[in-house]
Amino acid sequence: MSDRIIYLDHAATTPLDQQVLAAMLPYLSEQPGNPSSIHQLGRVAMHALDDAREAVALILGCTRKEIIFTGGGSESDNLAIKGVALAQRQRGKGSHVITSTIEHHAVLHAAEYLEQFGFEVTQLPVDAAGLVRPDDLRAALRPDTALVSVMYANNEVGTIQPISELGAICHERGVPLHTDAVQAAGMLPLDVDALNVDLMTLTAHKFYGPKGVGLLYARHGVPLMPQINGGGQERRRRAGTENVPGIVGLAAALTMAEERRPSYVARLRELRDRLIDGAVGSVPQSWLNGDRERRLPNNANLGFACAESESVLLLLDQEGICASSGSACSSGSLEPSHVLTAMGLSVEHATSSVRFSLGQGTQPKDIDDVVAALPTLIARLREMAPCV
Ligand SMILES: *Cc1c(COP(=O)(O)O)cnc(C)c1O
């Protein structure tokens, strides 16, 4: 095992920033109040919650009332999909939901869940680069469509969808658009009006905030049925005592991410291209998955023919390099990523792909070390298990 860790799995989660931790600490110790309490400790907590909401609303270009704090990205996706679909059906708007084939499972499985209750779900296809075609959305919209959900940037291949254009098409037909913007935060603009979205999911641990806290932006007037019932918190849209330290951390992390975004993006893009060009240039029969230009500045999803991704990950791990694959191991056999297969990759190619996602701590030397390690590592695997 290597003693130096090269962490290239920021799309899975990011380390908590020290300044964010410092902002949270008072609310983890000397300020224990519940924002619903009348007394002074409650008021301090309520004040912190208000400040956090204000800071987030400023970045999203919305009002404070349109922000719902949740327990993370999966919860926000579930609230958007189930909450809007059920509320729309109750209003007689129909029970058809549109998503895409490359969504995160929090969206895909929430939509599948609705099918059990009589909803119909259409999954928009993507092209070979992983992009949704606006014409496909136009063709899929129906008079009974209750909601469209298409992610802003994909977590596996990093492709960036034409969200504003998709939003305009939805709005011509009076259908709300939800976007999972989890991977976009800190990398792409989040102004909800410019994006033409009615609902948007974010989660703090993907931008150097704490785990277990996220938000759903819900445009004023969009019908939404709460999915967690109980107290009247979050304007009756999400019950439960607010995670005050988490929410304070989310706001601090998002503010920092937004402030440094231009320089962060420029730096990561350069490192990402160094990795893509270096790896594809030095490993025979290797390729980049996803659109080269319209992709997140920190994502390099690379394929290596005749090298199973799980084996690549194990050998990388022995060198102290943390990466990831979209494949899941179920009952001993490798399930190919639903994203890569939707893009038209064969099962062989889809199970030979590895995601490197860069972040704050990534240094040029890290990239050079990975590029230097890959050719021998892949050659070793191909020798051990020759391609048939
Ligand atoms: C990580 C992620 C989620 C889930 O967020 P959690 O906070 O882990 O529940 C949802 N969507 C995308 C695109 C993600 O990358």
C-alpha cells in the first residue's frame, strides 16, 4: 500500500473544508437551540437558519421562501419527483413523468416508485456523447405530463445538459422542470431563472460541505406535496427539526464555492485535460467517455479496452489512487453502468471504464503520477486476462 493518497473521487464526495467546519462548530456545541423554540437559544438558531437561507437564495437568484433544506441530494430528488407528481395529479394535471436514461438513481428509482401508483414514466434517450436532444423532449411532452426531470451535469461522465433550452420547451407547455444540480455546484452557474428551472437539487457534501444536508429549490407556485409529514418546518414542506449546523455548513460551503468558482474551474480544467491527454496518449486502446467540451471541469471518465474497471480500481488503490466506476457488483457479476450503456457503449466497454474526478486538493504531480502509473497497470491486467 502506498502512504500517499491521491484522491480523485470528488464526484462521490468531497472532504469537509476547514473554514466550513469552523462556521459549523458553534452550532454543534455552545448553540444547541431548536429554531422552533421561542426562547433566546431558539432565536439564535432561527437567526442562523435565516442567514443561511438568505446566503443560498442570493446565489440561486431566488427568494428565501423557495428554499427547502433537506437531508441531502437523494431526499431532494425524491421530494421533487414524488412531491410534484402527486400534487399535480391531485390537481388533475395527469400522471406522466419524463426523465432521462442517465439520471442518478435517486431520480430514476423515485420515478419507478411512482409507476406502482399508476404513473407513466418516459425516459429520454441520450446521444453517444451523453447529451439529451431537445427535440426528443419536445416529442415526449404530452398534455398529461406532470413533471420533467433532467440532470444539469452527469455524475459519471460529467456531460452538461442544455438545461435552459429544455426549460424553455417545458414552459411553452406549462410543465415544471426539475434538475439535479448536485454535480454542478461550484462548477457551473446556479441562477435558477437563467437556467429556466422550477426545482433544483443540491447537496452540501459534493462542494466541501457536510454530509447529510441538502436543499431543494422550489419555484413559488409549483405544487409540492410534502414527503415527510410532521411539524410545520420549512413552510410545511419538510417536517423535522432543522439540521442547524449542517445548514450553516451548507451555506458557508456554497458561498465559498461560488466565490472561487472562476479560478477553481480554470485550474481544474487544465488538470483534467492533462489527465485525459496524458492517459489516452500513453495507454493503447483507451478513450474518453462523454462529450469533450460540454463536460464538468473536474471529470475524466476513461475507458481501457480489455481491462475490467473493478480490477483497474483495485490496482490503482494499491498505488494510493482513489477513483471509481459506475458499475456495480451484484451477485459476483459486473453490472455495466446504466449511463454508459445508455450512451451506446457495449457491455465490454462499459465495464472497462473508470471515473477520475478532481478537486480542491488535486495537484499537477498527482495527475502526473496517475498518468505514469496507468500504462504499466493496464498492461499488467491485459497480460493476466488477455482479451478474447
Ligand atoms: C451524490 C449525488 C446524489 C445523491 O446525493 P446524496 O446527498 O448523497 O443523497 C444525487 N444526484 C447526483 C447527481 C449525485 O452525484
